[in-house]
Amino acid sequence: MALTDIWQELSQYSIPEIIAVLASLSYVILAARENRACWPAAMMGSGIYVVVFFQYQLYMDSALNVFYVAMAVYGWLTWKTAREQSTTVSQISVIKIHCWSKQTHLCGLLAVTLLTLISGSYLANNTDAAFPYLDSLTTWSSLFATWMVVNKVLENWLYWIAIDVLSLYLYINKGLFFTSALFVLYIIIAGYGYWYWRQRWQAQRQEH
């Protein structure tokens, strides 16, 4: 591919894609630091990616980002600070970082596998979707991992490392170069997020 062809492909969706990349990068950095401000950034990045992924025939990823927008709203309402919580009548406790049992993880993975096979088969036989099974796998896995983030489950970062590696392959093959670069950073940040959350989790355990 000539240099001019690469530049044309990069610039085709560069402005919205770059904005989405920056917003999404802000989200994952802030989430790794357990900062509630991550959710507005997630709303912006995911809202743009709904359109970008649909244009690239990644329909499951496009639908996933609709869910991300909704989860960003839910996350913003859920991740209340201790000060905000103390002013409410209900006195709901602040969500703490915690781990899930092996049985819970197994049930989640079985559900992801089943949903991947169903949606992947449908997309392969009824649409022009690119990488229907891989797109489905990363989508359902991301839904599962996002729910874990909102509920501050420590192991979410391990799931994100695996998801980001698969997504990187997907986006490189679709020519989404800025997004591919974003996912390289995601893998690094997810590793940091796991380390940071684990430190916080261990500190919480020592307090009790």
C-alpha cells in the first residue's frame, strides 16, 4: 500500500476517531485510578464509536458502545464519593473493590460463550458483518467486563487485557489505526489498573 493510500485511509474518519480515542483513553486512565470522572469521558468516546464502528461494519461493536453510554450513566450514578453518600437519606455504603468467586466467573464465561455462538451465527448468516464471531466475542466479553468495572470487581482488568488483545487484532485488520494504537495503550493501562486496584483491595482488607 502506497504512503498516500495509508494517509487517505487514516484521514477518512480521523477527526471523530481521534476524539473518540482521546475520550476513551481518558476514561480508562481515570477508571484505573478509581476516579468517578471516568464516566463522562466514557459517554463521549462511546457515543462517537457507535457511528464509527457501524461505518466499518462492526455492528456488534457499534451496539456495544450504545450499551457503554448507558453504563456510563449508571456508573456515574453508582460511583458516589463518601462525601456525597453521607448527604443522602439512604446512607448507601460506598462500593468497595472486591473479588468474585470462581463459580461466578465460570457462569459469566459460559454465558459469554453461548451468546457469542448465537450472535456470531446470526451475523455470519444474515449480515455482511466483518469477523462476526470475533466481533461477537469481544462484544459480549466487554459487556461482562464493563459490568465488573461498574461494580468494582478486581478481576475486570484481567478480562480487559485479554479483550484488548483480541480487539487490537480486529481493528488492525479493519484499518482503524488510531483505535489500534489506543488498544495498545489499553493493554498497558489495564495492567496498571489491576496492580493499582489490587493495592487498594489489599489495603481495604487490612482495615477490617
